[in-house]
Amino acid sequence: QVQLVESGGGLVQPGGSLRLSCAASGSIFSIWSMAWYRQAPGKQRELVANISSGGTTNYADSVKGRFTISRDNAKKTVYLQMNSLKPEDTAVYYCFTRRVPYDYWGQGTQVTVSS
């Protein structure tokens, strides 16, 4: 029905960049709000960024100024551009959308920031 498929994770040095992608299938993507979450080992899952159907964005304080969330409605894809990466950004990153009354999650993609 609704499926989110993530890609783009990997190993990067501090100060480097990665771009995560989340491709959605199913219903009308253009009216969905989308979000990125992350979860580090031993930590709770936290909201990183979200974007409304109209393009309004919000960011966690820890990533503000470094990460950018965007969407391409024609491709049914949401992106997370991550710049100036820090070791504390290391986590599994998840794509998320809420289509009331259900929540949908991607499978997660690992981001590791290390020298």
C-alpha cells in the first residue's frame, strides 16, 4: 500500500557530506508530510527534519545549518542533504510519513562518521 525505500547511507569522514534518499510508493505523495528520524545505539529515536506538503521545513537544533531536507514530488522522493558531518551524527536514519491513522517507516540506512 505505502512503501518507503531509503538509500545513500555509508561511511564518511568528519566534515564530509552524504545525501540520503527516500522513494515513496502508493498514494498521492504530493500531499504527504515527510520526515527523517535517526537512532544511535543506546539512544532514543529522534526527529531530525521534516517537510510539509507545501515545502515548509523544520530541523532539530543539533543539525540546523548543516542538514537540508527537500522533496521532488514528480519523483515521489524526499532527500536529506547532510553537510559538515560530525561523529555524533552517526546513527541509523529512517524515512517517515504519517497517513492517519497509520505511521510508515523506511527500513533505515546506516550513516557512520569516523576518521
